[in-house]
Amino acid sequence: MHIDLPEKRYYSIGEVAKAFKVQPSLLRFWEKEFKEIQPKKKSSGTRKYTPEMVRTLQFIHHLVKEKGMTLEGAKKQLHLQAAGDSKQEVLAKLEHIKATLLQLKDKM
């Protein structure tokens, strides 16, 4: 699902709900269910979502609404995705270290 949001640092719950064509109450419910979604709250209680949280919400929406997964299944998929991302970061760092060591070896 493609969401149509302008490039901003923070989005209101209304903007995000409208982009996903859901009620704001669903986003508040998902906020309780998924620890990855913790919007900043102003002193007035207004929620502000970052673009990263919107991408997470997009993944959750895809899993739950489009693929028909349960919330528990979506939580597992989020966990697996996060673990995969951290593995990719480690692999990228190791590749960088390997390249640096090979450069040092060639200079000797």
C-alpha cells in the first residue's frame, strides 16, 4: 500500500489515520499492542508520529489488513525484521573492516 504523506518531521494522528484510511482509534490500539510505535506526545496529549514510525505502521497495516495476519503474527514478523536489520548492519560493518584490513595488507 502506498501512503500519500508530505515530507515532514512529525505527523499528527489524523494525518496518519487518513493516509491509511483507518480510524485514529485503531492507531491508538496498535500503539498499545506494538512497542515499536511510541509517538511523542505534546503536553496537550497530541500524538506526533515520525516518518520511521509511519513506515512501521505501514508494515503492520500490510501484515494485518492486507495479508490478514493476527496481531501476534505481525509482532513476530516485526521482531524478525528488526533482527534481520541488525544482522545486515553487522555484516556491513564487518565488510568495511575487511576492506580496511585488506588495504593495510596491500600497503605493507
